[in-house]
Amino acid sequence: MRIARNAMAWLKNDTFVQNPPILMSQWIAQTVRSYMSTPQFEALFNPNTILVPIPKSSLMVPDALWVPQRLTTALVGIGLGKAVATCLNRVKAVQKAAFCAPAERPTPIQHYETISVQKNFSEVDEIILIDDIITRGATLIGAANRLTEAFQQLISALLQPCERSAIQMNSKT
């Protein structure tokens, strides 16, 4: 459990890891690239894929560390995706799921109602939503539904197979 907590802290702070030192966001991007030939990842990143970072549960503060944005930038920086589009904006804060009892966590509908799409771009083949920590997937579901109003293209989420099943189970809440 301690290793998982340390890894989460390194991710949240974008700490330098490894030797020679590399930012955690860049290490994750390199790790994803190393798995691109596996069935879980090979179909994820097309040449025209736009990566969209998921907004925080709180309202954005200028110059604050935003981990999903750093992850998307690192992924595009090594060629996994065409561009980063910070087009989702939290217009009203919601409770942070990690600090709530399960029954008090925001629902996909609450996330949907508190997120807006900031910009429109054309000729999108694929959009992939990127988040740092996924508790139940409610934020991803709310954001994906908000984006489908603006774009009719496929919305994918960068998730492990077990997290995909968790999202499917929680999509009814």
C-alpha cells in the first residue's frame, strides 16, 4: 500500500523519478509508449488523436499543477497523439471523489452539469480523455457526455481493462 501511495504522490506532484531523473508524467508517457504493441494499447493512439485532459473537481487556479494536462503534454511530446486540447472547463466545483464516502461521490450527471466545452476544433478523428486518478469513472462519463454534444467522434478513455468494467458498472448512477 505504501508503494501505491508514494506513486500517487509522485504523480500528483510530478516528481522526478528514476536515474537519470525524469518527471513522473514523462515516465508514464514512456511506459505507455513501451506498451503500444500490446492489445490493450495498440488501437488507442491514431495519428490524428486529440488528447483532452479531464478538469479537476475544483475550479482551476492559474499556474496550478494540473496532472492530466501534464500527462497529455508528455504523451503528445513523445508522439502519442496529434495535440492537446484543454477544451473542458469546470464551471462549478464538485466534491473530490477520493475524499468522499462512496454514497456522497459526485455522479456522472453532476460532473456533466458542471463541465463546459471551451473551444471547438475541426477534423478530429479521435478524442482520448486523460485523467490521473480514476475512482469510479464518474468524471470521465460526465466529460465524455459533454464532449459528445460538441463532437460526434468516438470518445475513448485511457483506462486499464478492469477500470473499463468499473465505468460500465457505474454508468447507471
